[in-house]
Amino acid sequence: MNILKINKNFLLVFFLIFINNFTGLCQMSVSGYIMDETYNPVNKAKIIIDEAEQSSIIYSDSTGYFYIDKINADKIIVTISALGYYTQNQTLDLNKVQSLDVILKSDIKHKNNDSKYTELSSINVTGKNESYINNYSSSATRLSMLAREVPQSINSINHNIIEDRQTFQLADAVKIVPGVESSSFYNQYTIRGISQNEEGQIINGMRTRQYYFLQPLTTNIEKIEVIKGPASATFASVDPGGSINLITKKPLVTSSKTITLNTGSYNTIRGALDFTGPLNENKTLLYRLNAGFQKARSYRDLVHNDALLLSPSFTYKLSNKTKVNIETIYTNQTGNLDRGQPIFGAVSGITNLKSTPISLNLGKEGDYYKSENLILMGTFTHAFNKQISMNAAYMKQTWKEDLQEHRTTNAFAVDVNNNPVNSLVGMQYVKRKQNWSVDNFNAYISYNFKTGPISHDLITGFDFSAWKKIKGGNQSAARGYILKDGSVTSRYDPTKAEQYETVTINNVTLPKPNVNYFDLINLNHTSSDSNYIMNSQITIPPTLSRNQAIYIQEQLRWKRVIVIAGIRQDWFEDKTNYDEKNEKSFKNNKLLPRLGITLILSDNINIYSTYLEGYQPQSNTASLLPSTGNYNWSTESAAKFKPLISDLKEAGIKTNFFNNKLVANLSVYEINQKNLLMNANLAQYPDSLITRGAERSKGLELEISLNIAAYWHLYASYSYNDARITKDNNPDLIGARKQNSPYNSASFWTRYNFQNIDIIKDWGIGAGFQYNSNRIPWFDRTFKVPSYFLVDLALYYAPKNTNMQFTLNVNNVMNKTYWIGAQNYLRLFPGAPRNALATATIKF
């Protein structure tokens, strides 16, 4: 088996070290949410934990959340009380459950009924802290709501499934989400058949502005939420298919420390720590420190990815009404831009994707890509009274990149007669530096009240974001052909062949290139920078983009009906060469409505429908699409292009059975978008753009989370998507499939712990699969990227009476050769062959 060859003493050494230093009794914890009968959070609910010899008292926060750890008893009595509600209590066996949600029932006649006890019948047991189920979401509406009551499809991946699968990077985490597909090796995805166009990520609901070439780490991520459809009503200019919101880990009131070490295939070494707890006796000042590092090679030639992440955060509770959180995220990554695998061109309609090894990379020795990112975030929350509160958040980000690479010109070489030579790849050499700065602010006031039997949650707010490409960025490149007079021309003209220098390779005479062809027969990764003529040198124009918006949103509840309606007005302005005489600017204004309705058919079944609109000014979309070439460094204003606009129509059913042990959601949707930017002719005019008229994507998605028992958890998903071009300047493309969009995809993952079998009760297993059907490459419709089916396995060992776990993950167990996407013959993106990762985790 071609898996990780681990030193035979590796696990033994780690085991002995941790046993010697950290052996002790395994302490338990309890966490959950307190809600009223309408599922609104109950603030300052009193939770008493009675152990065998002591008691602990904590209070729920403004979201209804509570958490207490370091419980030394197997069985406890939980008592929950709040003014105006019946008090509830229950005996819990912590060997079976450690997480619960409680619904308090109103007691109108007894406003102070702390002495009145009833059975805790509304408890929802979700198993130990390993559950894959996510009950709450605030990303799509800015309200903390039960996920099943949000009239929109939202898929959440929590830290439990991230840890069980040991997904250290974002792409590995989101690939199990229905309708989300990686498009390349970069931080770039297709969601519901629509490619991501925006730069950066959404972190805690705030837009960043960083490039996408290297995958972000997940060390500091608590939960990943994929909000389907154009979420412009919440996040302004975002993609029509969906948005990925990364929710970071926040400080906790109880002390906890976790250290994780990994080693695996391709010389991978990783480490992470997660420390949190109070900094003062009254627990008003809390901290959390997340850190991670990675040094890793790859199954791809010359590729490596080294990364460092540091993320300290602090929470200060000024009073029962006011709280401040400050968070810093620093990442430093050094690696390569892996542009993909080249293959020989099709001959007589036959395409052989295995004509070159999947390890083949066109890069050269000495190529690199470096990025450094610093984010500072601050949030402020204040409750004026029980009905009115405010939230404000600010984010400052700086980001810079430094690039040196050899890459294809997206064309095979031609001989002196202009005939293609598909064993030789045209190459170019590029160097680039640029810097970004981002400011992001949002604030809103929420007001909850009642008019008769109707409950209202009214939000009104203001958003502001400004991202600036700082002056001083530049790019230089060597490309084209060498003339006999020593100059360089960008294109080869066979009618003037006598003016070009020539070179003979494999008995074929060709015009001599500025950058040597890459020979797919006789591979050579040696660099020869001194021979290049840097014939393309540009100053990356400084740009300044601003977006301002005001919005109002109403959520009303009447009996079993929930309605969310909102409207948002955006004002966008873009300036190229800002503060200079040749400044060019344009503005876009857009009014964005949203409407969603949820019907609670029963305690277990909700149905919903929603309508959303979205938009993206073209200066946003031009920089990420592969088809737009180098347009994002052009001085030409995007004002001549209409903004990309979109809409979503969606309906679905959300279910919750067996006391929250089974959650199943089904949605059907149609997304329409128009005014897409495409390249007019990539090979001849890489910076020229046209507008593709319109595209339509429709399909269905199914997601299932299941806690079969406290020791058995499962997550499964399925997606069917039919994405088509509905309007285009080329009539042959109307009705054609959209690129990088599989019809069918499915995923499955489960973990089972053998805790009921004495001889192996310290062990557990994990298993899963990933399936994707075929897809069309970005630029070439003469072949398809084939479908694939992958199997992953995991083995867990958690010694009794310790806070340790050892994990072995083996991915692509059957060692399948597959591709996650492609642009053309010269840029395919093969997936990893069989690989393994060994992990040691200690909690204390």
C-alpha cells in the first residue's frame, strides 16, 4: 500500500510521553441552549449542576448558551430556572449525554416560581460533544435562530466533523457539503453549479479581500456555514451560488487546553493548539489562543505548502448588558501556485488524461508564492433593555503577496509552419507584488416586541466596506518569441517566419520562445532566469472600492408561521488610479429585496419558501474568473459592463426527529444570473472581455445528520444540479452545460465508538465516501473530466482515564486516479492518491 510509512516507534513514543505527563481522571462537561416556547433565547437563565459532593451555578448568555466543564461525577442533576418560566430539572448520565437544549415553558401566574419543579420533558439530547448536528444559525439573518426555522438552505460543518476527518484546510472541510465542489487547487469553489467570482472570504459575517491561491487553515474555525443562493441582502456583493462564512472560535468561561500534532504522507508535519478560559476571578475577562503550523510537500512535483496561523482573542464583559470581543488573525503562507497537470492534446478525438503522470507540474525550481495576512476584528454588543439591543463590528485587514512562477501560456507550441506540437507547452515567467488594505464596519439595532398574538424581531442597520489596492504593486513577465534583431514579439506570424530565431526540439523546428518550451517527453524543471527578456512590465493600478448600505429586516411570528422580509439599498463606487489625474471611476446602486416564509407543520416538520436577489459590480467579478485573464490589473474602467445580477427561488422541508437525533433537510431551487464577464479570445487577447448573457442553475439538495447513539454519528448529503447557458453571443453555446458543474454529487461520513464492547471500548472507527459525476472543463468542450468515487477511513484510540486520542486517517483508500476539475488540456487538477495522516490530541 502506498500510504504513509510511519516510524514504528512514533505512536508508542507519543503514547508514553502523554501518559507520563497527563494521565488522570477524564473530566466531563455540559453545554447547550436555553430557549422559550417560541425558540427565542432566554438570557440569564440560572443553571445549577449538582454533583455528588458539590454544586456549580452558571447563567446563560444573551444567545441562551451555557457551558460548564471539569465535572468529576458520572451522574448529575441539572436544574434550570428563569423569571416567568417553570423550573425544570433532570438527572443526566454523562457517560451517555453531555449536550442538551432546553425549552422553558412560560408560567404567567407564577413570575417567581424558583421552588416549583417539573420534569425536564423538553430536553433535546444531542449526544456527547461529538455531535455533527448544528441547531442554530445567525449568518443568513443576523438573528440567532433555530436552523430549521430559517427560510433558506444553510449547511453547517462544525468542529466535531472537522476534527474527526482531520481537515486542516478549508477545501477538505466543505467538500462534503451538498452542492459545493472544488474547482481547482486554489481556494475556489463551484456552489450550486455557479463559480465563485469574489475574492477573499467571509469571516464572522465580514468581508475580507485576499487572494485565493493558497488554502486557508481551519485551526481557528469553530463552524463553517455555507449560505446557499445570492446572500447579497446580508453580505452585499456576493456570488449567486452561495457564500462560505467562517465562524471563529470564541473565548469560553471555563478553562480548556488542547494540543494536536499530525504527521503524514508527503512529509507533512502539522500542529495546533487551542487554549481558552478566564483571566480574572469573576470571569468577566476571557481569552482564547488558537495557533497552527504546517510544513508539507505534495504528490505534485516541486509543490509545497508551509503555513503559520496565530489567532488570539479576548472577551470582556463590562456589565450584564455590555460585552466587547477583540480578535486577531495572522497567517503567513509560503508555497507554490500549482497551475495543474498538462497532458498531450487529443488525437482523432481521443483524449488520454493519463498520458502524463498526475505528479507533473510545469513549474520550475525556485518558483514560490508568498502571502501574509493580518486581520483585527472588534465587536461590541449592548442591551439597552429587554427589547432593544445593538451590535457593532469593525474589521481591519492588511494583505500582501509576492509571486515568482513559470506557467503555461495556455497553448501548445507551434512549429515554423504554425502547426501545433502537442508535446511542447508554451511557457511564460511572471513576477508580481501587490498589497491590499480593507476596512469593514457594520452596526445594527434589534428591537423585539409584540402586537397582539404576533411577535416581531425588527433589525435596522448600516454596512460599510472599503478595499484598497495600495500603490506600488507591479508585475513583470517574460513571454512571446525572439526575433533575429534581439527583440521580442508576443505572437508568432508564420508569414514572416524568416524574422524569427528558431530552435530544433525532438527533430521539429520551431520559433524560438522567450521562455523555453516545456517538453512533456523529456522533463526538465531547471530554471534559467538570466536568459529571459522581461518584455511585459506593468504597474498594477491602485484601486479603491467602497460599498455602503442601509437595510431593514422584519421577522414576525404568528402561531406556526414565521415570515422574514427585508430590503437593502447598496451604493457601490470603484476608482482606478485613485487620487491621480487619470482616475477613472464608476458607481452602481442596487435595491435588494428578500422574502421568506416558514410554516411549522408540527414539532418535527417545517416547510419553507424564499425569494432573494443579488448583484455584483463587475470590478468584483473580474479578478477571480479564469476567463477574465489579467483584466484585474487593467487601467480600463469596468463601468462599460453592467453589474452581474441574480435571483434565487427556493423551497424546502426541514425536519427534526427523535429528540433532535435525526435532522434531515431537502431543498429545490432555481438560480438565474445574467451579465457575466467572459474572455473574448483567451489565447490571442487575454485581457479582452465580453458579456455572456445569462445562465440558469436548478436542482435539489438533501442533507442528513444523525446521532444514532451517543457513540455513533453520521452525516450524508446528495446534490443534483443542472446548470445551463441560456443566453450567449455564441449561439452554439445556448443550452450547453455550464463548466465545472457535475450533475450529481454525494458524500457520507460516520464515526462509531465501541464504548459498549469492553474489550475494544477505547477504540472507534470512521468511514466515508465522496462521489462526483463528470464535468465540462472551463475552456475546452471536446472532453470531460471523468466521474470519481473515493473511500476514506479512520481509526480512533482514546485510552481510558486519559484526555488523549490517537487517530489514523487514510484517504482515497482504493488509490483511485481522479481529477477535481480542469481548464483545458494544459491545466487539469488531479486529486491526491492514497495518503494517510496520524494525529495525537491531548486535552487538559
